[in-house]
Amino acid sequence: MRPLEGKHIVLGVTGGIAAYKSAYLLRLMIKAGAEVQVVMTPAAKQFITPVTMSALSGKPVVSEFFSANTGEWHSHVDLGLWADAMVIAPATASTIGKMAHGIADNMLVTTYLSAKEQVLLAPAMDLDMMAHPSTTENIELLRRRGNIIIDSTEGELASHLTGKGRMAEPEQIMAALEDYFAKSGPLAGKKILITAGPTRERIDPVRFIGNYSTGKMGIALADEAARKGAEVTLVLGPVNTRPTMPGVRVIDVESAREMHDACVAEFGAQDAAVMCAAVADYAPATVADRKIKREKDEIPEIRLVKNPDIAAALGKMKREGQVLAGFALETNDEEANALGKMERKNLDMIVMNSLRDAGAGFGTDTNKVTIYHRDGSVNAFGLKPKTEVASDIIARLTTLINSASR
Ligand code: C5P
């Protein structure tokens, strides 16, 4: 859920009024768990001091080729190799021009030319400079070469004129960076369907049969898969929580039948599906169209019919190259039950949690799971937060997806 955690970022700051926002952007990056090296152009230092930036990043700012005090050479090549991404915000017309044409007369542009990883830039300048063909063509050139441009927005500018040229807000720049890291993960380009939450089987307009599932485990899986770059479709029963990753597509459903129909419609296009929902096994045969009244002497009987087994239905549909994972929540004979379900539903892996383990199962923030694989291998994990359990499960799933698509 923290795509910037542990990432190395070079933050390039150039000489524009918007440089004051770079301090806030830097703060957001640090808060998100990134390690940031700030590189400033000489002009940037007229707008914001290196002291502010080094205090926030915890590292001396790099600006000159040589340190004035020690004569030590700052290696732009090393910085370029160290970085997982380079963000230039604000990027002025001058720096954009130098980047487009390889004019390496300062530390920032030399670092850019040595950068091996993705570069993102947030242009900021006055509206006439932004509209000049020289700028628009340079930006297009940089975009074509694979740089990510975080477009400037319309609004009031430092010149008091109003128009396009305001640097994107730090939050938008962060979102672009997080999106980039999410999409570059080990599941980039893969599609994963996940079911989560309980189902509700209607009895009458005001009553239903339900269960205690809160959807936490499945939502954690959806967020984790999205963080690793997958395109996630989450078929979600009625719960109070939502995924936090912006890319997760949620299909809200209520009953097992609705969940089944959504999954059957989606599964064909997926690389994998994880069946995490607590699906009701039975539903009332008929739904009363009016609230069932309390009768004096008569106790109503609700006749139940079987719900479709969604995991088993997808198991039947499964093609070569698709991976199907399920859950088994057990109270006894855990291993035998889990292995039986893997077989019957044609799953490739099954995640077993036992209600005999304290802290595992419904509603808790923790879980303790054992993962069984079709090839006979078994991974037993300790009690952990559901977010960490999600990353163990997604790691196993990633391995299966990669070997299935080979
Ligand atoms: O057989 P059991 O309900 O214990 O199997 C659990 C697994 O099957 C879980 O992965 C659950 O999401 C899935 N399941 C399903 N449709 C049902 C019942 C269970 O997808 N009707």
C-alpha cells in the first residue's frame, strides 16, 4: 500500500516560483517512505534555499559538480544509477530545453542524462512561455522519448496572469509517481479478479441471511496486487471498507448469485482469480415481496436452495495459463479439508486459515495462514497483519502466474 517505500528518488528542482512547492513535495515523498536526493540548479537556489531541502531530505543537496568545501567530485553517473526514479519539479522552460537538447551545463541536466530509470517532470512557467512552440515541441519530444510529463494546470500565475503554466500540485505529482511504481511492479500487465466480503441472501425486503466477513483480507489482497502493478477487479459483497489503491475496479454485489454472475462475466479476460469471499452456501428459495409479518401462532419456514459455488464454476471455466486460488476457513481436519477443496474446485493454490488459531479468520486485523499448492508444496506462515499476509499470498500467486504464462 506504500509504493514509494524504500524507493530511491532524485528530486530535481529548477529556478521557478513553484520551487517553494518542492519542499512540500519532498516532505510527502519522505513521509511515503522514500529516500530522496535533492539536486538543484543554481537558479533554483534563488527561489528556495538548499538548507530547507537538505533538512527535509536528511541529505546534503547536490548542486555543483564539485563540493566548494572539500573539492569532492559529485558523480552524476552514480546518482543516475542509484535512482529508482527522477522527478523534476518544477521543470522550467530553460531546463526542459536543455533536457531535450542535451545541454549538460549543470548538475541537474547531467544527472538527467545519466538517469537509467524513469524520469517524471512537472513543467511550470508563465503562460506565454508555455504556449511557445519551442516549449510545446520540447515537451512533446521529451514525452516521445518516454519521460512522464505531469501536465501543468490552468490558474493564476506568479505574473498575476491567468492561464496554463501552474505546476501540478505536489499531491498530483505524488499520485503520478505512485502510479508509475505500481505499474512497474512484478504484476504489471496482469489482470487479477478477487472476490471479497460476505454475501447477503434476501429473505424479504428488510431481512437477509449473511455472515461476519468484513472483507478485510480480500481488500488487502486487492490493494497489494494493485501495488505490485496488476489491473485488479474486486467483486465485493456489502462491507464498510474500500480498497485504498486508486486503480482497483470495484464491482459491488449483494447476493452469491450476483457475485457468481459478475465473476463468470469477468473471468475470461483474467490471468488469475482469488476467491476470498465468504459466500453463503444457501439462499431462500423465494424472496417475499413484502415484509414477513409476525403471525400470532404461526412460525414461518424459510426453504433454502443451494447457491452456485463460484470457485468451482471458475475452476470448470479455467483455461491453460490461468491461475485460480481459493481460501479454506476451517475448524477441524484443516489440511485434509483444504486439500479436498483444492481438488474439487480445480484450484492451483488454497490459503487455509483455522478458526482454532487465535487472531485468524473473520473481522480481525491479523491472520495466520498455510498455503497449499497443486504441486504438493506447502508454506506455513506465522500470525501477521492481514496486509503482510496479503503480500505473502500475492508473492506466491505471482510465481504461479509467471510459470503458468510461460
Ligand atoms: O467449500 P468452501 O465454501 O469452504 O470453499 C471455500 C472457497 O470457495 C473460498 O475460496 C470461497 O471464496 C469459495 N466459494 C465460492 N462460492 C461458494 C462457496 C465458496 O466461491 N458458493
